[in-house]
Amino acid sequence: MNWLPPATIASMTGTFLLSLVYLYLYLQDRHRYLVIWCISWSLYFFRFCFLILAFLFGKNKAFDIGYHEFVLVSGLLLVWGVFLFLDRGMSKVWLLCTILLALWIPAAIGEDFSFFSLTFPTFTFLAIIYIWAGIAFLRSQNLQGFGRRLIGWTFIVWGIHKGDYPFFREVAWFAPWGYSLGESLGLTASIGMLLIYFEKVKAELLKNQDKLKESERFIHNILETVDEGFIVIDRDMKILSANRAYLNTVGMTLENVVGRHCYELAHAAGNPCYTVGEDCSVRQAFETGKPYSVHHNHHDAVRGHAYVETKAYPLYDGAGNIVSAIETISDITEKKALEAQLFHAQKMEAIGTLASGIAHDFNNILSAIMGYGSLLQMKMRSDDPLRAYADQILESSNRAAQLTKGLLAFSRKQVIRMTPVRLHEIVQRVQKLLMRIIGEDISLEVRLYERELEISADSGQLEQVLMNLATNARDAMPSGGSLCITTTMIELDEDFIVVHGYGKRGAYALISVTDNGDGIDAGSLKKIFEPFYTTKDVGKGTGLGLAIVYGIVKQHEGYINVYSEPGKGTTFKIYLPLMKKSDVEATAPVKSTSVKGGSETILVAEDDSSLRDILSFVLKEFGYRVIEAKDGEEALRKFQENQDAIHLVVLDVVMPGMNGKEVGDAIIKIRPRTKILFQSGYPADSIQQKGLLNGAERYLYKPISPQVFLSKVRKILDA
């Protein structure tokens, strides 16, 4: 058997190299079956070491035991690795059999059993598991190609050869051929295992590539679907990639965008935006390594420009260096507009709160002034030279009352009294006042539409609108000029709405107030209706006049716009819905001579002493008997004392202690049919919260003229 030592050394070399190959693959891939195969071939290598020892030192039982034990264990590990590779579990029975055979080998060698008795159990077991492994390869659905068939049949043939080992190993002429066949099958199995391993790795790579491509398509679809602009920018501020939303914004194709500097497209500039003082999110991301966001204007292919929020995120390479940045661009133009509207609404609310807070006391004062002024006027002859002063007092009081109502209307805290009115009558009344207000150096021209325009409006509020616009026009013409007020009818259709961006379809009365004064610049036009905004010098304007105008027009469900250029004058256009019915009757002012008195007893409850005095005096002047009360508790007590004699109760809504509603409810419980007239200087929204507006027919808002008060009293008493 001189052929055995060199053959053994050759086999040792091959198995050693296989062990190194599998060790290398395991270190690269870290699969458990690779390390098990590495151990299997390493044990197979040591099997040959025992043969070499036997050649060198002679036959020895210890060498025989080592040889057969390593053959057994290496074979089991080889098959175990195969099943792990195929993602299958190996039966615990095989492990048990291996343990029993490992115990059988030293026992059989120690007792000098025959070669056949020693090898038959071990190699029969190895034959079974090898054939089983081969069948598992052939039946595997996860493997395809030549490698699966090669290793499957190799394991089956190798298993059959293991089974013939006890029968033919002792046959001298067959020994070298059997050894060569076994080693060839082992080599073929190892090559086949490497082949199917690489085929599996290739399949996994292709699968991962498909997943990667699918993931890339998924991410690409996401980026193409979102309506935010998305670009990747390198350190030279050049665009590397862009999504569809960004391309639509700049109006260019991807080929024309990639390679361009971002500031060329975003700002139509030749240098980065940060060189001219603008904050740049991309630059900040590069410098700080953190996400950064800024707000500024960008060029827009559709609208010319857009207010955007840009956010930049740094991108790192494998070495941890920032190589590029992702920038998202969100159009927040509409958001900024909504924020401006909200800010405007908050300022209106602030004005309303201020006006609401002073309205009560201010209206009480005005009521007293108007009351005494009206009494003074009533007691004068028509040719009295002092009557003009009384008239001026009343006119100024009315204007002050309209100013308070205008502030409340602007803040939507005053419920306006909409009645059918004729617009031309309002304009003509204002025309008489304007002649004294605008001055002699300004010519006033009024051009009315050919027929009457009938609208639903609060005439006092519309007068306030025209007065405010005329006053602004006067201030814009310090050296004199011309002021023209015109009325006409206009039909708002879809074309008008699309062009102007506001309006509802229908017929409108159009009031135009035009001057040839200084005009207004574009920047001021954007803020012209904001509260507290004024272009006048300090002390010459409150910034509330046009804000009040805007609020009143909106409460009338109308629209207002302004057209102006510096040095070319200004035109305000007001659109008010026309009434569908033309049966408006102009209501003539109530004259003092038409007021009727009476002899009934009236309980007046008012916490303001000056107003209580004037109300009582007016009622007494017209024949009524008056019982006064300074608060709610006193009013209730005096009603209980005089309930059979009292015909009407006049209650201020807000009084210390019991308020007007509480007093009214208590009086109704005592005498359900009692007539009650409420009055208050607080705005309508405050009164509405107290539940008093439901009886609007028996409610008066301060300030109140004696004529209106007496007429209301008489109307309730006669009802």
C-alpha cells in the first residue's frame, strides 16, 4: 500500500485548503452553515493526520479511534451544514445515533472486533445521511440550475460508496480505486457546495437589486407625487436632482435644471443669495451639519414670485463628510395670506374690545348732551340767533354717535339696523355736510345714477363711510383740488369675479369717491384698510377711518376696493347689493312737533345720574309722571310699592347689583303684563350674551335723542 501515504498527503492538502476557503467565506458572509462546513472539512483534515501517524509510528488503537471518530463527526457536520443551507432542520435522531456510534467505535476497537463489525454501523449511518442530504438537494425549490443536480447526485453516490466501504475496504485490488473514488466524490461535493453557495449568493444579490430598484421606484414615486419642491444640491450650489413639483415651479425640464446653480433658478441671480445678506438654508446645513429652514421669496414660473419655506438637510458620505444637501421648497404664499387675515382679524377684535369698553360710558355722555341740546332747541324760536349753536351741538353729537357705531361695526360688535333705503337720499344728506367739512378750496361734484338705487342698509353707517372717505380725500389735497362722488348700477358676473377675485353674482349699487390728490403708493395700498395704519403725520390721523369703512361695508355684504397711484389721485369703489323689490319708502326724520306726550306713570331705572335726570326731565316736560331709581334693587322695590300705578318701566341693561334683565324678569313674575323698555350704551354683542335682543322691538341703543325716546315710549304705551 505504497500508494496510500502520498494519496493521503494530497487529500490532506485539499481538505485543508477547503477549510480555509470556507473560513474565508464565513468571515465575509457570516452564515452559520459556512462555519459548520469549515469545521467539518477541518475534522476531515485531521482524519488524515491519524493515517499519517499510523504510517510513521505503526498501527495503534488510539490512531484508529481518532480516525473513525473524526470520519463520523465530520460527516454529520457536513450534512448538518447542508440542511442549514437549505433552511431545513435536522432530526435529533441523527444526533442521538452519532452519539451512540461515537461510543461504539472505542468499544469495538478496544475489544478487537472485526473490521466489518467496526465499520458497518458507522458507514451505514453515514451512507443514509449522505443519501438523505442528496435527495434534499434534488427536491429543494429554492435552488435552480446545474449546481443543485451536481451536488444532489454526488451526495447520493457518495452515500452509496460509504455503504460499500465495510465490504470492499479489505479487498486489495479495490482499495486504491475505492479510495480514489471516495476522495473524488468528496472533492466534487465540496466544489458543488461552493457552486450552489455562489449561485445562492448571486440569486440573493439579484433579489436585493430588484428590491433596491423597487425601493428606488417607490421613493421616486413619493417624491414625484408630493407637491413640495425637492432638490439635491452639491457644495458648489449646483443642482444634482429635482422632482416634478420643483420642475413645474421653475417651468423647466430635468435636463435643463441639473447642473444649474440653485440661486439662478430660485432668485434669478448670478451669485448665491447669502452674498447679498439673505439667509440660506443650504449653506447653513453645510456649515452646521444640522437641518435648517428659512422663509423668503422665490421665482415662480406661473405667478412671477412666491413666498416659500425652504428646509435643507445635510447628506454624508461613507467617511462622514457632508457632500451634498437635500432642500425642500414649500409654497406658503396662501399660508402667509391667511396669517395676515388672522392678524387683521385680531386687530379688529382689539379695536372692538376697546370700543366696547368705552361705548357704555361714552354713549351715556352723548345721550345727556343730545338730550339737553334737543330740549334747548325745542325751547328756541326758529328765528332765535342762538339756535344755530344748538343745531351745531346736536350735529356734532350725532357725528360722535356715528363714530362709536362705526368702531363697533368695524369690529363686528354692533348689530347694524338694516332697513330699505334710497341711496341717493343718503348721498344728498352727506353732500350738505361735506360742503362745510372739505373747505372752499376743494370743489365737490355729485353725479347720481339716472334712477333711484334701493338698497338694504343702515343709513347712519353709510353716511359715516362717505364722511370718512371725504375727510381722507380732503387731507390728500392740502392745496385744494376736486372731489367727485358718483353712483351707478353694475352687474357682477363670473368674468368680473374672476378678474377682481371677489364678489357674488347679482346687481349692485356702485359708489365711487374720487379725488385728484397726492395718491397712494403700492406699499401703502396693501395696508390701507388695516387698523392703526396711517400715512398721515403724527397727531393728524388715527389709522381707524378706512378700517371702519371696511368693516361697515363688509357688514352690508358689500365690497370695497381702492385704485391709486402717487400723484394721480385716488378712487374708492364700494359695491352694495341692490334690493330685489323697489318698494322702498323714504322715512322722513321725526320732528319735535310730531312727538306726543301723555299722563302715564313711568318708572325710570338708570345708574348714570346725568342721564337719569335728562330722561326724567324730558318725560315730565311731556306730561308723564316719573318715578326714579338709581339701581336695580331700588327699581324693583319701587315697582313693588307702586305696581298698580306704573304703566311702563324703563330699564338700563347694565347696572350695579341687579342688572336690567334680572329686574325685568322679577317684575314680570310680579305682574306678567308689565310693559318694559330696555336701553343700553353697551354694544349689541354684549347685550346679546345677556339674552335681551329677542325683544328688539322694546330696546333702544344709546345715545338716544329725546324725540326718538319719546316716540318709543308712546308707541309702547299705545300698543
